[in-house]
Amino acid sequence: MKVNLSDGEWKLMNKLWEGPSLTITQLTAALREETGWGKHTVITMLSRLEAKGAVTWDNGETARKYRPLLRREDAAQTETQSFLDKVYGGRLGLMMSAMVDSRALTQKDIDELTAILESAKGDESHEE
């Protein structure tokens, strides 16, 4: 599922991804210190997320309990592709070059990327 999330929607979704279903009151309390949002802002955000197909709700004992429909992995993949397209014209190599040039990669990062690339190379050989 491809859903683009605003920064605020990411904050709300992160709370939903952390655990069980939450009510509007619980979400407001969980986000208040970080965002300063009140109940009406949380309701508005949930309505937008529901319209995007990212959340749904179930009837709780006294209030609706919201839960994510969108998986964190799917949101991260969509966000990553959007970033790559916007900043680097979709070119992963250009981004990696910029990271290497800025010395932003640690040895751990390099080892992890090498393993990912080796895995991708192995996947390609199965497709041929």
C-alpha cells in the first residue's frame, strides 16, 4: 500500500505502530508533550489517515480504538522512494556517492550495505 504521510501523520502513526489499539484520548496524551496537539488536532489527523486507508478503528467499551492498517515497512519504503525521487532524481548511486563524499558512512554502514548488495546480487542470479 502506497500512502504518503506528512510529518505529523508519521508522529501519530509511530504511536499506533508501538502497540495495541489506542483511543483518541490515549493518543492525545501520548502526543501532547512532543507535539502540543489537543484532542481536535488528533481527531483531524486520524480522519485524514482513515481517508488515506492508513488507519481503522474498532468500537471499544467506551470509545473508538484506532489501529494501523498501513505497515511501517510499507510507509518507510514509500517515503524512501519519494525522497530518492525528489532529491536525487531516483538515482540511488547518486545518493550513495553523496554520502561517501561527505564521509557519512561508518564501517558498520559499509558492511551492512555490502551485505545488502551481495544479497541483491544473489537474488538476480535466481531470476536469470
